[in-house]
Amino acid sequence: MHFLPDQASTFAGHVDALYLFLIAVTAFFSLLIGVLVVVFAIKYRRRSADEVALEVHESGLLEIVWTVIPFVIVMVMFFWGASVFFRITRPPSNAIDIYVTAKQWMWKLQHTDGRREMNELHVPVGQPVRLTMASEDVIHSFYVPAFRFKRDVVPGRFSVAWFEATKPGKYHLFCAEYCGTRHSNMIGWIYVMTPADYEAWLAGGTPGETLASAGAKRFVENACNTCHGEQKGARGPSLNGLFGRAVRLQNGQTVVADEAYIRESIVNSQAKLVEGYPPIMPTFQGLISEEGLLQLTAYIKSLSPAAAASAAAPAATPAPERMSTKP
Amino acid sequence: MSRQDNGHGSLGAYFGVFAALMVLTALTLWAAFQHLGIWNTPVALAIATTKAVMVVLIFMHLRSSPRLTAIVVATSVLFLAFLLLVTASDYLTRTWIPIYFR
Amino acid sequence: MTNENAPHAPRVGARANYLNASYGVRSWLLTSDHKRIAVMYLIGVTVFFAIGGLAAALIRLELLTPAGDVFQAETYNKIFTTHGIMMVFFFMIPGIPAVLGNFLVPLMIGAKDLAFPRINLLSWYLYIIGGLTALWAVVHGGLDTGWTFYTPYSTVYSNGWVVVTAVGIFIAGFSSILTGLNFLVTIHTMRAPGMHWTRMPLFCWGMYAASIIQILGTPVVAITILLVGAERLFHLGIFDPAQGGDPVLFQHLFWFYSHPAVYIMILPAMAVISELVTAFSRKPIFGYKFIAGSSIAIAVLSFLVWGHHMFVSGQSVYAGLVFSVLSFLVAIPSAIKVFNWTATLYKGSVSYQTPLLYALGFIGLFTFGGLTGLFLACLGLDIHVHDTYFIVAHFHYIMVGGTIMAYLGGLHYWWPKISGKMYPEYWSRVSAWVIFIGFNLTFFPQFIVGYLGMPRRYHAYPEEFQVLNVMSTAGASILGIGYLIPLVYFIWSMRYGQDAADNPWGATGLEWETPSPPPTENFPETPVVTGIAYDYLTGKEEAAVG
Amino acid sequence: MGSSTHAADVAARDAPPELRHHFVDMEAQKEASALGMWIFLVTEVLFFGGMFTAYVIYRAAYTRAFEGASNLLDLKLGAFNTVVLILSSLTMALAVWAGQQGKKALIILFLLLTVLLGSTFLGVKVVEYKQKFARHEVPGPHFVVPMDEATHQPLPRQAEMFFSLYFCMTGLHALHMIIGIGLLLWLVARARRGDFTVRYNTPVDMVGLYWHFVDIVWIFLFPLLYLLGRHTL
């Protein structure tokens, strides 16, 4: 009977340390209160029917003490928790890309070289893996207890998160957000493999059509190239080298073109109008499937190979912006 | 406290507020067609809030009601502000790139 | 002055009281006496608790085995949704406020009745109509969205009775609003002369704080559920991402109410505990102002913390930080209360009657439950434990270990006043221990299986979690028996119980100055309050006995 | 318990018929009723507040779509409705004033005027809704994405969200108007029976508070729904 799941990611150790600290605090205060209550109940039990209690004066100091001490403790918890949380919010730049499509009651995982897997994911150990996830119907949640990794996959946007496996093995994959009848069957396995095994596995499988090429086909099908072509005076902004670049908008702000920006500009094209171009792009809300949006994003990312590597440039300072959301 | 009635506005106050509301309605209509850039919405909301405050103070005679009623009204506005601002804060900061923490 | 003379002569020796003031179903169903309405709520709340409890038993039965072999997946989903809805909206929210609050608030502040008695009766009818509507939906096939109605599953993909259940909850929501409104106006305008705010029993402070939340929170969930219903009926796209809607906005609007709602559940429980601890230590409360102040602080702060339900749902990082720090702050007033209760026991004259057993059980379990809440407020940890059984264990420690323990403690404590009869002391102590043991065996293993990664709402789970789930089901059966015992002896006591004295515990409080059970108009003439709340006679140090 | 007869209990024996048994005197009863109504209005503020939050969020997300769709609304009817509603607030206030004076004829006159104005408002709303049904601007399966008057291009598809919110907000507001008119007619019936005197006119006051609140909701709805995109024309 073990009380902690396997620690199989860089993140797991930090979370468990924090967990043990909170357990210590919980145990201490529960015991403190429990013992005090039992001791007082026994020591001051009513011995005769009309026995009266003893006068006890209220003490403001005591009240301040047991307000400040809990406050300090919870603030320590907060800062420690926030630091652990920030560790996972930014994918490192050397992460490999996996595109995940969640559909009612199964996970479709696609590697950039086109290899597709169902409810299973093979990743090399010691290599950060960035998941770009989209849902085709309801909210799902990609949860790997061994990595202490969980991220809701909300339909209507990309959910980007990452993990780095540190221990080869076979780990549970669960869907953690209730998503319907077979919610408990939407499970799978993450296979963390040593580099040698991973190479062998890669060699064994036959890579299918890469996402980027599927995206290119879809780019033409939806007549995107009529405006976003490379010819002079094209009506839409050129997409070469777009990914990762800062884009100046009509309202004067600049935005970093990440996956979310690409998706929003397809689905809700009027949200961020690029400077120097008329707002004539139709909105493709509900016209392109999640699969298609993933492919288009992969295609556009492939148009700027340099940018793809340093997609998550650390230097970008927070760009406060007019209210915008990714529905 | 207000003039002759036991705590309720007089006729003059009612007609005065009515006139003011009409003027403000005309003003907000006019202002809507002016190009004030990002100030269009704040101006419209400011006018609407003024009209609402006048209705509450005079028509609903909050001015001559016990202080507790004013506290109740303030609480509703405060908690509505909680709902609006905290929800909006999520949407506003969603595109901010988190500080890089390694 | 009883407003109607009793049709038959009252029982020999029984003084005129609110129970025998008039007979017949009409006299109950059209009553505007807050005490009778409280008893009718007691019956309604018990029925819905039984339904929710049955659903809980079925869940635990299914989870005995890793494979989903007792029910089909869809049936299991409908069962846990029924358990959630029945317990949250039809037992926990009305629970203590409607039963104990309705009965006691007028009595404790020296009033003849609530400010709006007929609206109080309307609240009961809205509660029953809402409850029956939700029950109708359950009987006709139920719904499988979970009690949270998350979109777009509830609006687009679920084929259960979402709209009918939403209407049921909407109606019951107004019962909660009107009860809160009644308490606020009563406490503000109808306190007896001399009953200043600082002399009011802490029970009324707890009801006041819970009413504030009911008034400010319930309308928001009402409109949210209305929008979900409208979206299903008229194919609007407000929360449907395919048409530009945002499911996270639904979560914001839903949790804006649903987190303060958990404080509607716990504040009345804390209010009961303040009464029990003082009465059975026979000693003024320690830190009256701090406990009353904590209730109000919780009521206000609870409206700013809802984001901790959405740390992993794509909410912005900075909003997550703000919600995390505020969620930690809202834990402080609860800690202050626990410390003050413990200090009240110090140098008291503690008598081990059943209400105190429940109170001490509450203090222990609520402390542990509250502290596990800090795990969820903590950003780094919530990533791992969100939507797992760790969370299920946390909120059951607060709701079952806290609110239900306090509810039973309060029910035992005021049973002489409500029914005029005493409950059997032996059996009540046995059931208190059975409940305490069964509860811990049920929910403590869930913390462990939760951190190991077992997700919530799973019909089938991996084998390695089975041992802990079997322990939990074993505990649930003990807990189930524990709850049946009080049901039996409370009914038994109404007929065969020993007649109760006006003040069986020797406690302070205006409600103990009325006969048991009190007359319809509570106080022949309005009492005048002179002393502080709980001004028990206390001896000096040197005069201490033994 | 001493047998000190409390001043209130003496007053209770020869109290006016409208005094409820659990109140000390009429003033306390009126104060409690007013506080109760104001607290109810707090719940209404937050009830509409939920929808205003959705409106604010989606307008920020789909500004172009919302501005374009808003310009399709009939401004003349909207402005006329605003004037009608503010006028009805005046007549309601006069009805409350008349109630305090106990002038039965004036109470009935002003109440009926308020009912008339409220019905006019609802009539205009019916006209507006019919217009939208005709132009397929009603969200749902047969919604047609309208043309943007400024650029003569079809509006972004999220314009349907604007109309969803438009119908939810104005629909709920209209429902509150219907309830208000029902209450006013009930007041007229009671006024005709002579229930309202200088000493007892609380119901008129309470319905007045409710009616003014519904007017305030429209005071915010009108600019947010009708005026937000006009500056772009």
C-alpha cells in the first residue's frame, strides 16, 4: 500500500514536497485541536449537576496570535504553491510537439511526423513534451497522475501544456473532467521509453501523412491561399515566418503569434485585425473541424521553421492588451 | 429630511427628475453618434448610471429612507461589481504571457 | 392570544402550544406559524436526504468492484447526479437554515414570528414544488450531467431531463432567496427591546451571514441555469463553443454562486456549534465578537474565491494567483472560530450529552476537512488533485463531517423545544459514535485514493484502487446505519418520549424561556433583554471545586 | 416574566385592521416591508447582473459582430420605448404620492396611466420582435447571418450571439414588465375597494419600487443594446 503515485516527471517531486508540507501542517493542527478538545472535555468535565464553569477573560492578544500564525502559514503555502505552478505554465523551447484531439470517449494523439496513436502516447524520457490539445465536443481533461499533470481540454480553443518524463515506464492516462456516458473508459497509457527503445519504436511504425501536409491541403481547400498567397499586393497578410513573430494590430498593440492567435484569427477573424489590411476575412466559426484547425496550425507553424523552434521565446514581456478572449 | 411629506419627495422633485431624465436620454442618443473612440461606452454608461441614481434617490425616495436601505443598495452594487470585474479580470489577463520561471 | 380555539379539547394536562393549537391537514398546510413551517421543512428535508442517501449507497455499491458491473455507465452517471442534486440543492442548502433557523430565529430574538410569515409559507411550497419537479425528472429517467451542469455537455450533448431539473432547482432557489430575505428583515427590524446586535445569540449571527449569501448568490445561479435551459430549448449558443459561446464563462457564473453556497451550508452549522459548545460548557463563549465577525467576513470573502474550481480549466494564470491567495484568506476566519470554540471548553463545566458529542465530532472533523481545503487552494497541488477523490473526500468532510454532524447535534439539542419530548440519551450516544466511526472509515480512504489519482465520477477504475474503495464502501454501510438510528428514535420519542422540561439543559437564550413546545405566539408579551448573550454564572478561580 | 404591560401590547389591542399580529405598530410593519422589497431588488440586480456579465464578456470578444448587429436594431422604437418607460416611472411616482395623500381617484388614475404606458412599451417590443422574426435574426436553426450596413459584407457569424443575448435580456425584462402590470392591476382593484388610506398604502409604495427598478434595468439595456455601434456608422 503506497501513498504517493510514481514520481515520473520533473514536476512530480516538487508537488509531492509541497503535499508533504501541507500534510504536516494539517496533521499538526488537527492533532493540536483534537488533543486540546479531548483534554479540556475530560479535565473540565461536569462532576456535579450544578457545577459552574470558571470565569475566563477574553484576550485580544490570543485572538491576534491565532489569526497571524495561520495567516503566515497559508501565505507560505500560497507562495510555494504559486512557484510550483509557474514551473509548469511555460513550455520550454526545446519541447517536441504532440497534437492531441479529445473526442467523446477517446484520445487521438498525433506526432509531428504524422504518426497517429489512439489512447496511447510513446515519449522519450528526459525530453520535454508539449501538448497542443483541442476537444471536438465537450470538456475533457488530460490527466496523468504519475506526472502530476492535468489540463482541461476546453472545446473552442487550444489548451497548451507540457511535461517532461524522468522515469521509463507505463503510466495511467485518465480523462478527469466528466464528459458523458463512457467518461470512465476514456483512459489510456503513456509509455515513457529510453532513447534507444524510442528510436526502435519510431523505426518500427510507419509515419502517416504529416500534419503539416494535411494542413497544406486544407489551406487550399478553404481557398485561404487566394488572400494569403505570396504574390505582391495580396489581400491578406503573408504567413511566411509568422509563427512566433510579433504582429502589429490596427489598434496599435502588438501580439505574439502563437497557436492561440492563429486559431482565433481563423475562427474569429475580426478579433485581431493586422495593421494595413482591410477586415474582409470571413469568420470560419463552426466551419472547420478541430482536426482541421490543428492541421492548419501545424502547417502555418511549418512555414516558419526557425520560429517553430523558439516558439516560446522567454523574452516576451507581458503584453497587456485590449480585452480579448479566445472563445 | 425632505419637505412636507413624511419622508417622500414632493411633486416638484418628481417633475424635475422626469425632465432631467428626458434631457439625459437625448444626451445619450446624441453622444452615441459622436466618434469618441474608446470613450463612447464609458460616456453611455456614465449617463445611464446618472439616470439610475436619480431614479433611485428621488423616485424610489432612497434619500428619505433609513440609512440601512442605502447600505443594502450599496451592497448590491458592490457584489455586482465583484461579479463583473473579477470575471473580466480573468478574460483580460488570459493573453498575458506568464513570467518565465525555470 | 391563540388565533383560533382548538376544535377538540387539548389533551389532559397539555398546555396550549403550537402543536395542539389546531388540528387537521389544512391547519398545517395553510399555517403561517414559523414553528410549524420549520417542522414541515424537517419532514421535506428528511425525505430528500433519504433519496440522496439511497443514491449514495448505490454509488458505493457500484464502486466495490473495479469493473462497472452493477449498473450500466449511463445509469451510474444518473445516480451520482441525483445524489449530487438531491443532497446539495434539497438537503444541504435548506437544511439547517430552513429547519432550525425557521424555528429558532424568532424565538431567539424575542419576536412573535418572522417578518413575512406568509412569504415563509410560500418558501416552503416553492421548496416542495421544486423538489417534486426534480424528483419527477429523476423518476422519469433522470439526467447525467453531474450537479454542476457543465456546458457544453449539459446544453448540447446530454439527453437527460436537464430542462425539467433546471426548472426544479430554479424554483427551489427562490425558496432559498425568500428564506434569506425573511431572516435578514426579521433580524434587522424585529429584535426584542434590549437585544442589541452584540447580545444576539451567535446562532442568529450565523443565520444572518448565511442569509446574506443566499440573497447575493442564488440569483446568479438562477439566471445561469435559466440560460442553460434557454440554450437547450431555443438552440441559442450562449455557452456552446460551436457558436462562439465560452464554457469557462458558464463556470464563472456557476461557481460565483456555488462556492458561496458551500458557505451557506457551513455557516449555519458553525452557528449551531457555537450554541452547543457554550450550553454544554455552561460558560460564555470565548471571543463572541471574533466569532460573529468571522461569520460576516466569511460571507463577504466567499464571493471572491470561486476561481479555485477552475485552476486547470484554462483560466488565466494571473486570475489563478488572485483566486488562490483569496482562497487561502477565506480559511482564516474558519480557523479563528475553531480556536475560539476550543477556548470556550477551557475551564468550562463540560457535560457529555449527545449534542456535545456531535459538537466535538464537528470540531475535529471540520478542522481536518478545512485544512484539506488548503490543498485545493494551493495552485501547485490543485493541478494534481482537481477532479479526483481527494476533492470528494474534502467536501464530504466539510458537508457530512461538518454540516450533518452540526445538524444532528442541533436537532438533538432543540428537540425538547420542537417536540416537547426528550430523545433517548443511550441510543443517541450510540448512534453518534456509529456515525463518527462510519464517517471516517468512508471518507478518509478517499483522500488516499484521490492523491493516487483516481478521478471523480468514474464508473469503473483501475484495480490498484480497489482496496481503498472497499474500505470506503464498508464505512458507508456503517454510516448509513448510523443515520437510520436517529430517524427511528426521534419518531419513537414523539409518542413515547419523556416529557421535556422548559429548559432541560439549563441553557441561556430566549428560546429556553418559553414552554416546551412553545405557544403559537411564542411570548405572551415581548421580553426585554438586559444581560449579554450566554451570561452563565461563572465562579472565581479560588472557588473552583476539586 | 413580569406582567409589565408593554406599551406596544396596549396599542396592539385597538390596532388598525391591517396591522399584522407580530408587528409592534404600523411604522415597524412599513419599515420591514420596505426593507424586504429593497432586499428583493438586490436579488433582481444580481439576477440581471449575471446576463450583463455574459454580455460584457462576449462584447469584448466579438466587438465587430456586436457593433454591426446592434446597428440593425430599430433605434427609433428603442428611443421611443425609453421615453415611454421613463414617463411610466413618473406616473408610478405620482401614484405613490397620491397613495400617501390617500386620494383614491388620483391613485387609480395614475396606476391606470402606468399600466397604459407599460402596455405601450410591450406593444412596441412585440413589433420589434416580429420585425426580427421576419428578417430571420432570431438565433436558432434558421438564423441568417445579416449583412453589415457599413461594409456591405456579411457580419461575423458571432452576430448570432448578440441576438441570443438581446432576446434573453429584453425577454426577461419584458417578463418583468408583464408581472409589473399584473401587480398594478391588482393595486387598481384594491384601490377601488378603498383599501388604501393615508395610514395604510404600503402596497402602492412596494410596487412602485419594483416598477422603478424595472425602469432602471431598461435605462442600462437601451444604451448597451441599441447605442453601442452607432458611432461606427
